[in-house]
Amino acid sequence: MGIFSRMGDIINSNLNAMIDKAEDPEKIARLIIQEMEDTLVEVRTDAARNIAERKELSRKADDYSARASDWEAKAELALNKGREDLARGALSAKQQSEQMVDVVEREIAVLDEAVAKADEDLGKLQTKLNEAKAKHKALSMRSSVAKGQIKMRTMVRDTKVEDALSRYERMERKVDDLEAHVESFDLGTGDSLESQFAELEANDAVEDELAALKARINKPKAANGGSKKKAG
């Protein structure tokens, strides 16, 4: 069974359980991402185990090959010494070692295929995981914006807000009434306090302008008087 079909079975079972409980879709998305991340870890662990086992089998194959070469040398030695029986036994042991090399190499081929498939599946799964995370991030942002808009529109349409504004307006009218009541005490008593201060400020402005005008008028006269003294 491939990792995608296996992961699909796990996710589907969990999704069905969550859907039955009417869970939040965002939680379902997080579950899928979590399952994908867990599967990545699991597949990498299996691949690491296969790689380690392949190295062990490779050492065994080398060992069996060395034994086969050794038995062949012994068979040649036995023939040179006139011991055909020993040579026959050595060749039999050589064949057994060569058979073990074949067995181990077939096991190595199976592991190589498994590691290659795991590498391919890991690449696909990592791509899917990146896509899922990107979509989940975008979905979360859209959900957050939508919730904010709902909250704002609910507040705008909420009658409590209208009631509060109406009460505020009534309070403003009451304050206006109080201020009018205060101003009414100034009626019939001559100028109000504000008008008296305004009059003082107006008088100061007139006096300032009058002084400036006198200065402009007197300036030419002073200049003419000075020129006459120089001429005399």
C-alpha cells in the first residue's frame, strides 16, 4: 500500500468522525496537515531504516563474494596437491557462497526499489503539504476577515448601538438646556460677562490701530524737522 492511499484512509476515517461531530472546517484542515506531516516523518524513518539495512546487506554480499573467492583458491590448492576430494568440497562451498551473494543482492534490489519509491513519494507529499499549508493560511485569513466584517456589520445593525446614540443625543439636549438656563441669568442685567470681555478686546484693538496711525503721521514731520536744522 502506498503512503498516499494509507494516509488517505487515516484522514478519511478522522474526517468522517469530525464531520459527524460537525467540527470546524479549519480544524479539519489542520488535521489533514498534521496527518501529512506525521506521514512524512514515518516515511523518512522507514527509508532511513531501509538504507541502513541495505548497507548491512551490501557488507554481507561482499563477505560472501570474498568467501567464494577463498574457496576457489582452496580448490585449486587441493588439486595441485592431488586431493580431488578436497577440491570438490571446496567448489561446493564456493557455489553455496555464490548462491548467498545472489540472495543478498535480490534483497538489496528490493530495498533499492523501496528507497527510490519512498524518495518519489516524499517529494510528492512535501509538495502537497506545502500547497495545503498555503491554502490553509489563505483560508484562515479569509475567515478572519469575514468574521471581522460580520462583527462590524452586526454592530452597525445592532439596536443597542442605536439606543446608545439616542441616549447620547438626549443627554446633549439636556446639557443644552442647562447652558441655556445659565445664560438666562444674564438677561436683563446689562452686558454679559462674555460681551464685556469682547468689548475690552475690541477697545484694545482700536487703541493699537490708533497708535500705529499716529506713528505713521508723525514720522514724516520728524523727518522734515531734521532736514531744516541741517540746512540752517
